[in-house]
Amino acid sequence: MAGHGPHLLREDASFQRYGQLRDNLATYWKFNRKAARNVFIFLVAVPAGLGYLAYNYEGKTPFVGKRRTEPIFEQDYVPRK
């Protein structure tokens, strides 16, 4: 049967540590205040903020036919010198 000889590739120690970390993640990770804050920020606050911005700026930026030298927002445009 194949696969019983020595490996042709050397095993990377960092990949081995990463695999062990993934296997044992549930042993060391707990859902506490800090983890709850991060979950709230990345799963609630960031998508809500992006959705709010997308809803407010919908239709206000006409990208069709714009060139590099033309401003995206027409109001309050001050060109650089």
C-alpha cells in the first residue's frame, strides 16, 4: 500500500501549531464580555453602519459617464491646486 514511506515534504511547525489550535479552539475559547463586544461590533454594528451609509447615499452619486477629473459629488466641490 502507498503512503507508508518517509514524507517527501518537510512539515512546517507553524502549520502544525495552527492545526492544533483549530482542533482545540473550543477548549480554550469562552464567550465572555470581550468576545461578546467583538461579536456585536463585527456582526451588528459594522453591517448596520454600512447599510445606513448605503441607504443614505443611494442615487446621490452618478457614476455613469464620470471621468477621473470630474467630481463625484456635485455640491460643495473645491478643486485642488
